[in-house]
Amino acid sequence: MKERLASARFSTPTPIQAAAIPQALEGKDLLATAQTGTGKTLAFLIPVIEKLLCQDSKGIAALVLVPTRELAMQVADQFNALRGRLSPAALVVGGLPERHQLSSIRNGARVVVATPGRLEDFLDRKHVHFGSLQILVLDEADRMLDMGFLPAIRRIVAALPQERQTMCFSATMEGAMGRLVKDYTRDAVRLAFGSTLKPSANVRLQAFEVAVDSKQDALRHLLTKEGGRCLIFSRTKRGAERIAKNLNRDGIHAAIIHGDRSQSQRIAALEAFQRGRCRVLVATDLASRGIHVQDIVHVINYDLPEVAENFIHRVGRTGRAGGRGVASTLFAKDQRTDLFELERTLGIRMERMRLGGDPHETGDQMRAGVDRMPSSPKPRLVRLPGEVLQAQMES
């Protein structure tokens, strides 16, 4: 395992890995809350692989439930890179050929990585059986609840053996999330790593006030100044298309991910970004949920997020696993109030910068004129059902 981790460029365990892996190897249930980018995927994959490598039994032994196809694909890829003599993970998600997914299960996969909707369908049609299951992992469990998957999760868990180990990773353990984990865990070890509603301290937060008609020029300036992989967020699908089109016209190769792109287009865009064929990816909030790409050095908020919590998910794509990153936010003069409200809601402060790179006037200086400006709708820190969330973010 150490050699496989080293070849995959994983050397020093992150805090959540150091805390979770020994407990998981002892077979204990886990409830872990942590910021995005803390290395939680390996925190459950390493003990799963270690346990299965010590066994000679057959059948599906571990199930990993995640909210999106993209995240499922990346979890499966990480498992396959470290699996040793184990069979590749079976991927059970919508939008990909069903015959390949069924073939993986029938060929003896010991681990299934799935989204709840497609797995529920497979269970209904008796394509998958979990009589040998030992480990259940709920990854980004709060997002699955946000997207309306609670009924599917309950039906899936009802089909699993009661004697099993359950590991749950979530941004919160409150409300419906708390009730869910209480039902499905026993004497669980609780692990918490930092506030899940604040960006990582490894990310430098900066904000640039620009005129609306100068945003594309500001974007080009930031991309020229900062090298490496960059993820740009637009609030709408149409905006994402426009941003990418303009960047490609200017000779900056940019790929796109949003809800109207086909699954094959989204996979191609993500692979091009991961493999360095393009260094810029433009995304909407909902479509970005499954983006877990290493070495993103810069996140640019071309638009302020509709929901304040999405700011955390956006900037959490950089500064991951102990690395450092930069998050730049573009805002117009009449959005100063919105920016201040975003900072107040999340308890953060962004450094005001000029496009030349120097600090701009301080937040207190800017705040002095806020009361004279018209106010736009404030970002809201809320959790919404999936369909409403998608309508909010991608309309």
C-alpha cells in the first residue's frame, strides 16, 4: 500500500486521514465532518482496501454512495489506482452505458461506487445483491440529502446487512443529517476538522472591484498573472458558455461543465482539465459538485454565488490536502453590499485588490458608502431540495 500511495504522489497523511484510518481499520463506525479538500476520500478508501486485501471471500464487500456521477468516477479512479490485486470498482451511475456497469458487478467487483438513484434502480431490478456487504460509506452525505436522495438512501440501506461498518462523511451532522446517521451507525467515533462553513486557511481570499463591461478583461489579466490550473465559476449556464467562448477566442484554452452539457461532454472536459490539455475549466455551481482535481491553484468567482454556502464549495477546490491556493472574486460597485453580506454571513474577510496586484482601499473604507447604494438580493446560507437548488443556480 505504501508503494502504491507513493506512486500516486500521496506521502504524508492529512489530519483527517491520520485520525480516521486507524479507527476505521478497527472496524468502528465513523461520523466525520471536514472541509472540502481535506483528503477524506483516502480516509475511507485506504481502510477499505487494506481490509479487503486480507480476505479471500467473494461478493460485494463495500458500498460507497456519493451524490454525483463525477464524484463517483473520481472515487472509483482513486480506488483503482490503489487496489492492488483487487478487482476494479464497479461504477453504478446514470448517464453511462448500463452494460459496462453490470459487467463489472458480474465479474466479481468487491467494491461498488454509486449514486443513489441508479443504485436504487439496480436493486429494484435485482441486478445487484449485498448479502456479503461489510462496509457502507456515505460520502458528502449532506449533499445527497440536499439533492432529494433520502428516500433512495433509506431503501438502499434497508437492503444491506445490519451487521456492517458505516462511515459517514458530511459537512454537517445537524437536522435530517443527524437523524440519518443516528439510525445507521452504532457507537460511532466522531471526528471534526475545522469549520465546514469557512474556507481553508490555506486559501488566500481576494476581491477585485471591476466595471461590468470590464470583467472579461479582468479575467484575462488574472489568468495571465496566475499560472497553473484555474477553475472559473459562473452563476448561469449561459454565462459559462460566454466566458469559455471569449477565452478560447483569446487563445486561452477553456473547457466547460454545466447542466446542459451531455455526460460525454462533461467527462471529456474534466479529463482535459485533469490531464493538462487545458488549464482553465468554467463551471456552474451544481455541475461542479463532482470536481475533485488535484493542484488547482486558482479559483475565480466571475459571479458572486447565489447561495452563500456555495462560496465555500467553490473556493474549497483549491488549497486542498495541505496545498496553498488563491480565490479571486470579481464584483461590481453596486455589488459592494452583497459582498459585505457574503463576508458577514460566512465570517470571512477578502483582501480588496487592484488588478495591478496592490491592495485596494480597505473594507472599512468601502463600507462607508454602502448605505447610499441600492441593494441586490443577498446571498443566502440555506439548504434546498435538489430540484429547487438546480433552478436557483442554473436558471
